[in-house]
Amino acid sequence: AVCAHAGDAKRDYVLGTGDMVRVIVYNSPDLTTETRVTATGTMTFPLLGEVTVGGITAGEAEKKIAAALENGGFLKQPQINLVVLQYQSQLVSVLGDVNKPGRYPLDRPSTLTDVMAMAGGATSNGSEIVSVTSARDGKSERHEYDLREWFDRGQLSHNPVIRGGDIIYVPRAPLFYIYGEVQRPGVFRM
């Protein structure tokens, strides 16, 4: 048996290389394990040795470990809880004119606006046009999104889901300059 975590979206997180997990077996504290998912998608667990968890969700990994412990004759109806301590396999890069550029772990399904919020949004010089580069099936795809248009027209239904490995780039907004004998010379956004 597996512990119920109703409504916990983090159980749907797909485990991958570099994720640090804690596995708790109720009524068997000596089996509590903290380990990192290896490059081959495995983790080491007492009594079982290497268990492949890469590419499956945290909830599926709980069931897999419980089944292996029961089928191996180690425990009857074990209750397993797997908690991800560090999300490292699903990283997205946010670059350009944002307040906090960097790499961010995705611990749940996230949209472009979710990730932009994590990066503190665009700077005052940042463009409203944001590009997202994704690698899907070995091919690189690049799409541009006009965030201002979304908000002005209430079109947030077009907000794409961002996946691990995606790169979000916010360019500097186009500027123009006014010089000479005018009332307000200076730099202005297009």
C-alpha cells in the first residue's frame, strides 16, 4: 500500500537525474533513505539495491518500491512516502532583461508566466516580447510570445507550459532617441 497524498501536485513530478529524494517506510525507520537519482535514472534503496525511478512520477516510484519490498518478502503491505528534497532534473533557464536571471527548478507543471514570476519579471528595459527555445524530439523550436498583448486582451489561455531544459529569453526593449531643440530629449521605448 502507498500513503495517500490527495491533491498533492508534487506527486506528479517526474523524477530524473540529480533529484535528491527521501524515502520513508512507515513503521520501518531503519529503511528511511536519502539519495540522489543517478545519471542512469536509478537510486539505491536498502534491501532492494538499485531501483529505477528516472522517468516516472514520485507517486509511481512509491508504488514501485512498495511492490518490490512486498514481492521480495521483506515487508507486508509497506506504506511508502517519497519526498523530493531537491529538484534538479527539471531546470529551466531564464536569461536577458529579467530581474533575477538564472536556472530555476520546476517542481510542478509551470507556465511561461509562472517562470517569469520566479525570475522577478522583466526589468524596466525588458521587452514585452519573450522568446522560448525548447528541445523536443531532438529538434530545437523557438517561439515568441507577446506578454503585454496577453494581459491587455486577457488571452492568458495561450500561456504555454514550460518544461525542463527550456530557455526563456527577454531581450532589451527597442529604444529610440530624440536629440536637439525639443521639449523632452532623451531615450524612449518603442
